[in-house]
Amino acid sequence: MAKVLFTVHYEIKNEKRNDFLSSIEELKSLIKADGILSYSIFESKGKKNHFEEVFIFDSPENFENYDDSENERVAILISKIEDLKVTGTTKYHTSFEV
């Protein structure tokens, strides 16, 4: 079955970097769910505070059915991270394996 690559790009407010890094570490330990093969976060080379979250799902169905708000702590962390972002910088991209 085809995998799905889902990415989220955004910039974090400079003064909120430490809050973001501690939140993302906790999120990484909690986000493991059925259907997610891999979850990673990267910072862009030469662009401090520009991050990319990378999810790899094992099928389009699991991607469509994924709801990170099922886990209350994950939902709280995601809400907190949203508040740390520079407004208007979030971009989503979905790719399907061929």
C-alpha cells in the first residue's frame, strides 16, 4: 500500500525558541500512533527558527483517519506550539507514494 508523506513548515518567534524546543521534545515522545511509520522535526539550514515536521503514514486511509487531538496532552502541546509560531508562516504539504 502507498505511503503518505505529510509535512508542516513554519517559523517560531525568536523569543519563544526555548519554549518550542521543550514542547516539541515532549510531543515527539507522545505522537506515536497506529499508522504513523515515522515522525521527525527538522530546522532549516541557515534559517534559524524555521522548522519542518515530517510525518510518514503507512497508508492514505491512516493519514485520513489520523487525528492528533485524540490524545489530550498532544492536543494541548499542539495548541501551545501554535501560539509560538509567527502568524501566517504555516504551510502544509501532502505527497502520496507512487
